[in-house]
Amino acid sequence: MAGAAGHTAIGPETTMGVAQVWLLIGVPVLFGAVALYTSRSPALSALGVIVTLMGAVAVTTVDRASGAVLGVLGVLLYAAGSAGRAAVDGDDPVRGRGRGDATSA
């Protein structure tokens, strides 16, 4: 039978709602990404950022605003710098050379 908008209703609606997407994709991605990101390994931290961004892409297929939330979280995690160990092992741009030499105070 044709509905009010002219669409034919064949069976139950099969699209996922926003709450279902967050329960099935969003929350597990957040837990997994935080667990990976807070690890001491730079490779696992980078994987945590990648997992967050992949989850954002998956959630965006259903709800763009929710995908944007996960995407911004991934960008902020990457910008925080824990995914790269440059803040720990690299040169200090303010004090000069590396942190362990005699020139840094």
C-alpha cells in the first residue's frame, strides 16, 4: 500500500537510529581508542587515533553530527601529541637541543 508520501511500506524499517549507532559503533570505538591511546607504545597510540577516525567514518554513514564528534575527538587526540613520541624523545625547540645534553637547563 502506498503511504502518505507515496512510498510503499514492505516491512519493518531497517535503518539504524542515532542511539543504536552510538551503542553498536560509537561507545566501543571510544573505549578501544582510549585504551590504545593511553598505552605507553607510540604504535598503539597511533592505532588508537586511527581507530577513532575509522569509527568516525562509520558513524558518519548514519549521522553526520555524531561522526563529527568522533572525528574531532580523533583530531584532538592526534594534536595532543601522545601518538608521536617527539615530545619525549625529540629536540626541545624552546631550550635548544636535546633534553639530556649539557646545554639544556
